[in-house]
Amino acid sequence: MEQGRPHAAPPAARLFAEMPPQVARGAAVRGGAPAAGPAGLRGEGARGEHVHGEQEYGVPCAAPAHAPARRMPQRHSVRGQVLDALRRALVSGELIPGEVYSGPALGERFGVSATPVREAMQQLALEGAVEVVPNRGFRVATRTARDLAELAEVRAMLEVPVLLRLARTVPAAGWDGLRPLAETAAAAAATGDRALYAEADRAFHRALLGLAGNRQLVAVADEVHRRAQWPAAHGRPHCTADLVADAAEHVALLEALAAHDVERAELLVRRHFATGE
């Protein structure tokens, strides 16, 4: 955040108030660490400073006999929270393709300074989600049907061979651990919240590919998946029924994989990439 203008807790808390409860609590659908609460945006933690114990470097001192365990350094990233919020706004269509948004305006909306917003937007620019507009801000990238079709093709190239190998080698019981994630995605889809469902959908696919044991594959495929979730300009918005149908394909895919039905598994996953998430 900007050093010269610290923010009080209530404005900063607006950033978390806009988040779905599952995100603010670091829910399992994201598969990540719990997000810092509003307290993490105040004081030194908001500036990303480390918290040290009593002893300064180069000054020897004897610890008291009953001194508490020394706390590990902590860092709370406002930028990371803003980046998550902007990604959800992109997926939901709240940030409109082709529109230009300024750092100060978005900062006011989230109750933070323009600095973490600009930093988060720079990351989104690297990912291709927005374009820098000098002296104005950032324009949300306009995605075409061809862009989404190409991303679906890349996902298929990455994931289909792996899933087919897993379909032949993983025992039926080995797929049971993914069923709760499929159920979580179905519950998220039923809410009609596209951003919430997008996170649950990616969590399911990460776990699916994770059975192959290749962490680099999971990371690369997840990034392509994230890009595929950005809506196309002027495309038909997803309704709740679309999300529910997409989530149902997870269950059908698990059944085909557990039955070692390689042909059906390939058909389902290619269709899933082409028509849904």
C-alpha cells in the first residue's frame, strides 16, 4: 500500500465483504491457505513488513528461561487479496471486456490505495487478462470464441493423455477421494455464482491431474484453465442451469474413470473442455 496514506480497518474490510464466505475463510474449494482477514490489512502487516522477536541482529542477549517460542516472520499481502478479488470480478463478468478501469477508482471500491490495485493489474496484464492503457488504467481484454476454442484445444492436449493413462491404471477406489470435490463443485454451481463455481471447478481438475504425480503439469494446466474461464466478449452469459450441467459432467467423468471406460472418459473430457469450464 502507499506509505503516506494508511487506511483504517473499516474501508479495508470492504475488500473482504465483497468476497464469497468460502473465499474469505480460505475454503477447501480453492485448495489454498486461508486468506488474511481485515486485521491483516492494518499496521505493519499491510506494508508487508516482517515481525521479529526481541533480539536484534548483532546484539547478543540471553533468552529468559521461560520465554515464549519466537514467532515466525509473517507477511500479509494486500496485493494478493486484491488480485483474488479482481480475478473473481473478471470471471463473473463484473469487469466488462473492452472497458478501461483506473487504479484509484478500483482502490476506492475495495477500500485500499491505488498501489496494490496497480500491482495486481500488472500481474493480470502478464496473464493476458487486461491491457495497460497509458495514463488511463487497464482495459479488460476482449476474448473471442476463437480464443476460447484454442484454450480448450490446449487443455485437451495437456490433460487428455494423462487422464486416459490414469483411467487404465488407477483402481476404482482410487477415484473416491475426488467425489467430495465434485459434490462441492455441484453445490457451487447450484448457487449460480460463476466465480465461486470457477474456483471449485479448478480445484476438482487440479486434484484429478494430481493423481499423475506431476506438479509442473498441474501448475501449467491450472493456469490454462484459469484463462479459459474468462468470458468472451458479447458471448451468451452462463446461467445457473449451464453451471449445473457442467458440474454434472464431473460426476459422469469419475464414473467412466472408475469403470476404466477409456473411450467414454475421453469423450466426456473433450466435451467438457469445449462446452464448459
